[in-house]
Amino acid sequence: MTKAASRPRYARLLSALPAVVPFVPPEALERRIGRTLKVRIGANESAFGPSPKAIAAMQAASARVNWYCDPEGFVLREAIARRHNVARDNVVLGAGIDDLLGLLVRSFVDPGDRVAMSLGAYPTFAFHVNGFGGKLVNTPYVADRNDPEALGTLARRRRARLVYLSNPDNPTGSWIAGADVLRLIERLPEGCILVLDEAYADFAPADALPAIDAEDPRVIRLRTFSKAHGMAGARIGYAVAPQETVRAFDKIRHHFGVNRVAQEGAYASLGDPDFIAGVVRAVETGRGDYQRLASDLGLNTLPSATNFVAVDLGSTERATSAMKRLLEEEAVFVRMPGVAPLNRCIRVTVGTPPERADFAEAFRRVVAGL
């Protein structure tokens, strides 16, 4: 008779966490409903794809995928630094903003340290804070927007180590003026850092993106190639931070985490600004289509400076019902915020014109049946 194998002993922190992931992927939803999605407009991926130059660069790089990437990301960091008029050593690469958020929390948050964010803001950041033992403190959205004054007050009252702000915001699409961002920075308590997530910066009004000294120790700015650049599946983003902070990240970051194909594609995409400008124009047109559709159905939309629109269904019950019918009856993938009062909305990514037409037909049927 063989001795029973002993069960592994997990770390106390891990054992205390719930079994949860920030998002249910569309592939899992397809498996659940037993059919292929007709329209995939729920994850804020770019429906317009990457630049042809990026595609060509990635195809060429795939022939050398037997080689490791440049762990320093030297060439790409040089290009990013030129774009932001900073030094190369102010730039650190990551496997998307999600990877960088984990790096930030791991670098600055000890177990029990408080971290401030709006209630219902980007859940992956909260996922990392919980996973590294931080304690989230929240302030609600006001009029469906981040309240920078309340965030600053909360950070000072609770002595937060980090404050998270996405601007433009996910999941609402709203934005705050750059002047308000600067005032928030001035109100941070000693030793606190603003994690400024600018994933949707390419779609933002110019006055939402303030000039901030890259050596300001109070701010770390995050950007991605997942949205306007259309490279979500490549997993590549970057942070602009003080050089001392970047050197500290080098102690623990995954040095081979941003693969060779992604680095080559991102570099080529930076060299195709006309393509990115075209995507931004196409998204603006699509947002207008969604706003008109909602208006035709007697619904409102939240103002958006992103590649998605939040449609207000008026109640959580109506939004949940609409979500269920869109997915299960129409095979249309959209999402909804997870926290009241934002969960009265569904969030719809701007698709191509045919995708928007298919969504409009399905959404009209669903709303008629609510």
C-alpha cells in the first residue's frame, strides 16, 4: 500500500485569496455557449488591426523566433524615448500594461500597505494589489467620472503608497483635464506615487495629457501598443519613469518577457503615424455611430475618449439582461462594469463598419425584448 501524497502548502497570502480572474475571455464564453462569436467587440481590442508595417516586421522577426529577444529592448526604448523627449533610461518595457502594473505593485507595496483607486476602476490593478498583499482603499466615481480631488484626499487620509488613475478611463471612457491630474500629483502624500495609466492616450483630447517631468518621483506613466496600435495579442507596453525607478525595476522584472516579435512590431508601428491617425479617425466615427444608435433607442451613452462606448441601460437588471441576450442569443461579445452604479451600462468596443452594423441589428432586437 503506497503512502498518500501530501498536499502542497500554499503561501498564506495565496490561500486567503478567492479563486478569481479579472476578466472572462471571449474564448471561454464561446466554449460556454457552444458556438463561435459573431461579433467580438467586448475587450477593447482594435478592430482595425496593426499597421501593415508592423505586420511585415513581425513576419520577418518570426523567422528569428529561435533567438531570444534583446532583454534591454534597446532599439525600441530609444524610439519611445525620442517620441516622449526623454532619455532611454526613463523607459521600461513590459508584456502589456498588465505586466507593468504587477511590477509596480511588487516594487512599491509591502503587505498591508494601502493603495488607492476609484471603486470599479480597472480590475487587473486590484488583482495585482491583492496578489501582493496590499490593501485597497476606494472612493466612488462621481457623475461616472474619476474624482481626482477625492482620490487625493483618500491617499492622504489613508497614507497610500500608490494611487491608480486611468486617463482616459476604463470602464467609463471618461477623461479628466491634465490640469486636474497635475493638481492630484501636488496633493499626494509624501512618498506616494501616481500610477497614471494612459492606455487610451492616442484617442484622448490633447488637454488630457499634461506635460510631466520624467524624473518626477511622484509619477509613473503607462502606455500600450494594445489599443490604437492594434497589437493586443503581442503583449507589449511601456512605462516612463525616473531613471532611478527604472534601475530598481531591473532588479526584478522579467528580462526576456517582451518577445522579439513584439519588439520588432512595436518599433515598426511607431514608424507609421499615419496608420495610427487613421485608426483614431475610424474610432471617432464609430463612437458617433454607437451614440446615434443609442439615441434612436431612447438610451444615453457616457462621453468617451477611448475606443469604446458605455451605453446606459438605466439599471443593473436591464444591463445584465441585455448582456445575457447579446451573448447567448446573438453571439455578440460585449462587457459591463462590475461595480454599481456603473454596472447599469454595457461597454461596446468600436468595431469595423460591418461589425457595427451587425451589433446594431442585434442590439435593436435585444432592447426591444427588454
